[in-house]
Amino acid sequence: MRAIETDLLYKTAGPGDRPAGKSPTIILLHGRGADENDLLGLSQFFDPRFLVFSLRAPFPFEYGGYTYFTLNEDGTADTDMYLESFNRVMKFVDGVRALSEVDPAKLFLVGFSMGTIMSYALSLAHPEKFAGVAAQSGFVRDHPALAWKWDQLKGCDFIITHGVNDPVIPLTLARETKGRFDRSNAQFVYKEYPMGHEISDESLADVSGWLKKKIDREGQR
């Protein structure tokens, strides 16, 4: 596999059971204070046909790990950092799509927390580039320079998972995001779990099963 032209660090995993031709592909986007190793272990629970990329967020986090943007004291985001992260990660996405090993029609984002916020931004701004998004423990955070294509989401499906006891990103924000999806033309699954700010065995099994069904369904067309 040739290297992707990017200034971001990443790791890869799989596929263990590579189909002939191009592979369905997942890009993992970690939460604030983590790095490219944090979600990479999830790859063992995904269908072995997936090629997996785990990306490191662009900016160092002051308490360790990395982040996509700084949060201000009032909870708002540093909009310059947010937009820079969006642009740099989108360039990485385009690099992945261009790889000969990747099926660009079967490209998925799997995010957690702030990685979910970025996954929403990428997919809502450019839904044509993704087959689906697994949005775990996050919400849609708007940006003044980015426009969401709520009426153009056909073909980019979503599974949204959130803990009812999440102390970091309140359940109310996930439910507000669900309300926005209810008013869109997206196909999506929304599920709540008896957990905190985390990925549980149950939620991971649901995400993994959803991803498998997606590539099985696409392969039958």
C-alpha cells in the first residue's frame, strides 16, 4: 500500500479476509486526549473484510494525547482549530479514497466523542464521500464556515449510540442531534445504552453488526 500524502499520523489494520479487488474501509477518529492507538483495538471486532485506518487528531492536548480543537470556558469550540482539523482530516479522507486498495463507495467513519463530532462534520458537509458513519457518544457541533447537507444524506447512513449516564456529553445533546436527523432524509439508527461516556460490549456489537450489514447489502447490489 502506498503512503497517503498527509501531515497527520495514522495506523492501519486488516483486512484479514481480503476480497478480490477493493476493500470496504473504516477510518477511526478518536476522542479528545487520546491518539491513533485508542480505537485501533476495535478493528478486531469488525468484519475481517474491512481495511482500517486509525488517525491521530491534529493538535496536542494540554493534558496529554491529541485533540481536534480547544474548548472555551463557555463550552464553545475554537472555530479556527475546528476548521483546520476539518480541512486536514478531509484531505486525509481524500487520500484514503484514492488508494487502489480502497473501495470509495464503501468508506465508513467510526468516531467516539470529539471524534464523533468530527465524523458528523465531515459526513454532513460531504455525504457523497461516505457510505456511513458510526457516531458514538457525540453530537453535531455547528461551525459558521461549514454547511450541513441535511437534505442530501441519502446513501450515507448513520448509527448513533449514546450512554444514558454520560457525564461528559449529556444525553440531551444526543437527543437534540437525533431530532435533527429526524428532520433530514438520512437513514439512521439511534440507540441509548445503560452506560457512561464509553463504548460498551453491547454498543460495540451493534456498531459492528450494522457495519457488516452495510457492506453485505452493498455487495448484493
